[in-house]
Amino acid sequence: MVSPSEMTETAPAIMTTESERIESSRELVDNEEEEKIRRQKKLEEALEAKSLRRIISAYLNYPEASEEDLKRWERSYRKLSPAHKALVPHYPMKFQRLRRCISANSYFIFNMLQAFEPPIDLSQELDGCEDSNLDCAPHERYTLDERHDSSCQPALTNSCTYKEESKHIRDPITGVSIEELQRKEAHDHSPKDDSADTRINDKTCDCHEGQLNHDHGSVSFSSHDWLDSSLQTHVPLVDVDKRETKIIMCHVRTYSQSLLVPLGSLVSYEGWFAHVALHGEVNPVELKCTFLHVRCIIRNIVRDWAAEGQRERDQCYKPILEELDSLFPDRLKESTCCIHSPYKVDYMICSTPPACLVPGAGLGRLALEISCLGFISQGNEFSYYMMICSSFILNYTQVPGEWTIYPWIHSNCNSLSDNDQLRPIAIPDIHPASAGITEGFSMCGGDFVEVYNESSHAGMWDAVVTCFFIDTAHNVIEYIQTISKILKDGGVWINLGPLLYHFADTYGHENEMSIELSLEDVKRVASHFGFVIEKERTIETTYTTNPRAMMQNRYYTAFWTMRKKCAITTT
């Protein structure tokens, strides 16, 4: 029989044991939760890496995809009878000119990728992920639409099948001239031929009347020589700007994780291309899908960064810039600040420019122009296709007209002449670093709602500018709600664009969402979230249209200025 004294001694021991068991159980649960979060984070990063590899592969496959189109045109020409061939004797020369134009475009793309610093480790793998629904990272879901004209028809990346293929490139070597390579390509365009050498420099190419010239040297390369598995797989991120003008900081959002990554640095080339090569995730079926994306990026370069795009910029950007200028007339005025301390009162000159956010900033020209007006401007862009290109133009171009591209070569339709189709376009039309930007100009990469729904952005912006953006939403109501949330009381929302909802014709995705409101409904929703229309009109414009083409799609866009009148509770 246990004595009372023994029971007294035993009870604390039992309680201690029970407490230890509960604590141990809690620690086990906490460890399991931490491991679950760690695995989820790893999966998200791997998905992001997979998506970025595919986008980089799309750029790298531009020469091959372009060559396939050109071969198709040549096959059609060869089917002509001798009498009909005699009526278009210049066609063989046109095909050679097209190859030189493709080479010039490829040269620009390669230099752009060479400068790109991946914000994530591209060697990450999914490691046997069982959930097929997680097999597409967000940046793969960037969908093109009809606004890109007939040469850029809608492309649903998930409608393509994927297959890993091993690609190969060579290290840059010297000794092969562009003329020799072009003669070789004229006789042998087999996709399996990896024997051509690669030689590049850091200057621009120019092609005129069938002659490919390089202002500072010769360049030659084959479309199949850009991937080499012997190259290293990681480029360190270095926050260095050789021109002492920090233009762009890219905030890349990977599902639940945010990384602040500098994209304004110049570093020596290391071959992160290697892992893209080793896991070359673009097969011939997907090649056509991704090729459309790259072609449309090239056309967007003209819209934002070429003199030929000035008309479109005047139609779309100029009304927005004029409205901002009139709404914030005192933005550049300095004010006197009084600073109190325990010992004395100091006065200093201080001024804080108004902050303007540009969601859907694309290649960054509108955000830059707003910065030049005297605003703290931040562009936000979801597409890696856009981000890679905008970073290169904003941070790495040295002089206006440094590069030459041929944006209209990919369609033979609606051309007035071959010279129109093959005309060179010099970019950029201005030097971004010398444009007079306001300190604080930045570009933020990631999904608009995910990034800016964070509490740190609530009521932080004086203005939000959306140009051809709100119809990119799965849920446009969520876009409007987010814009209201991040604007200060009295802040303004300036919009210009159509309602060509990107996901309206997305087929084959049961979980896909697309809310397609009329303009009347959009304005009603905006009113619910505290917006009052101050100005409204219709503006006619085009989007990435060839100004010399026989067919041009035109939009009658909604242009408005709305003001957020008061703080409201959003649900």
C-alpha cells in the first residue's frame, strides 16, 4: 500500500512526465509544420526555376523557330513552276536577306540573355512532384491575345506538350566570318547540325539591302550553338551599376516568397545557359507556342523603345502623362522641413515626389516617362519574357540606336514591299540612363495582386496608372479592389485600355477563372470601392502594330481618371 507521503512524491513526477510529453508532442508538430513549409518553399522555387528555364529556352530557340518558318516559305517557293518562279526571281535573295535579319535579331537576344542575371537557382528540380496541377509555375501562364495583331495569335502555353531534350552550344570562338556562315547556311540548315562556330562581340548589327554589317566588328553564330552543358550553372547576383545610375530593382515573387533582386548590374558572363540546355524543355510542339511570345516581345520593343513606335506612344502614353502633369502641378517644388531636437531647431530643404505605380509595365517605357516627369515611379510586370528584355534595355544600353532589330520579318502578309517587311529598326530611341529619371525609379516583378495586397503597400501610392492592363486579370474585380487598397485617400487611378480579357478563350483548363465585365460593370465596381470618375473619354489607338502594314487592328479604348474619395473597408 502506497503511503500518503509516497503519493505526494510521485504526483509531481507524473505531472512532469505529462508536461514533457505534451511539450515533446508540440515540438514534433512544429517540426513537421516547418518541414512542410520547407518542402513547399522548395517546390515553389523549383516550379519558378522550371518556368524561367522554359522562357529562356524560348528565347534561345528563336533562331531555330525562325529558320523553320523560313524553310517552309522556301518549300512553297520550290513548288512553283519554272514559269512562275521567273515572275519572282528575287525570292532566293529575299530568303538570304531574311536569314541575315534573323541573325541580327538573334544577336540582340543572345546579348540580352548574356546580361541577364537569373534571380533564382536554375538547377532546382521538382524531384518527382506528384501533383500535376503544380507542374506549371505562374510565369508560364502569361497568355498572348489578339491585340498583338495577326502575326501574334493567341498562344496557350499549357496546350503544348513538353518533352525534355538535350541541346548543345559551343563556347564563343573566333575565325568564322558572317559571310562564311551565311554561305554555309544557304546550303545547310539542318537543325541537327551543331558544327557551326560562334563569335560575338558587344556591339550592334546592321543589315541593309542584304548586307549584314557590324559597327565595331564581325559577328557570326548559329542558332544551335548557344547551349553548352560544360558551362557553369549559376550566376552570382552583384549589385553593381557601371554607369552609376540604378534604374531597376526587380522584386520577384515566387508564390509565397519574395526576393529583392538587383537587375542593374554588369557582371562577366557565366553559363547559366548550361542548365537550360541540360534540361531543354522546349520540344518542337512547344517551340511554335513559345516562338509567338518571343516575336511579340520583339514587336513590343518597337512600341516602347523605337522612334517608329512614337505614334503609338503618343496615342497611349501621352494622354496619361499629360493627365499626371496636370493633377500634380507642384510635384517638383521644394518645401522647408522643420526638424526639432533636444538642443536646437534645424531647417532643411526637403521634397518627396508623389509615388506612382504602373502595373503591367511591360518593357518599362511608360514607367520611365513617369519618372522623368518627377514622380517616384515603380513599374510592375508579371512576365519574365518582358522582365528579361526591359532589364537589358534599361540597364545595359549605352547609347541611343545601339541595337538594330527586324521586327516585321515573321509575316509575309499585308506587306507593301519586301523593303518594308525587312526594314531595320534602331533601338533604343533614347538612352534610358540619361533620360532624366527621378531617384527611386524601379521595376517590380511578380503578380500584381499577390505583391501589392501586402499590408506594406496599403495607402502608399499617390497614383496608379494602368495602360492595356486591367483586362489581363483572371478576376478584374480583384484588380480594382487592390488598386483601391494601395491608393492614398484622394489618390488617382488613370486608366487607358480595352477589355480584351486575356483568359476569356482559355480552353482545356477546368480550374481556369475569367471574369469578363462590361465597361459599365467595371465602373460600377470601381464606385463600390470608393472611386469617383473625374474624367472619361474614348481614345483610338493600335497596339504593337506595323505602321506600314495593310491591316491594322484599332482599339477604341476607355480612358479615365478616377479619384479615391475616402477610406473604406474592403472585403
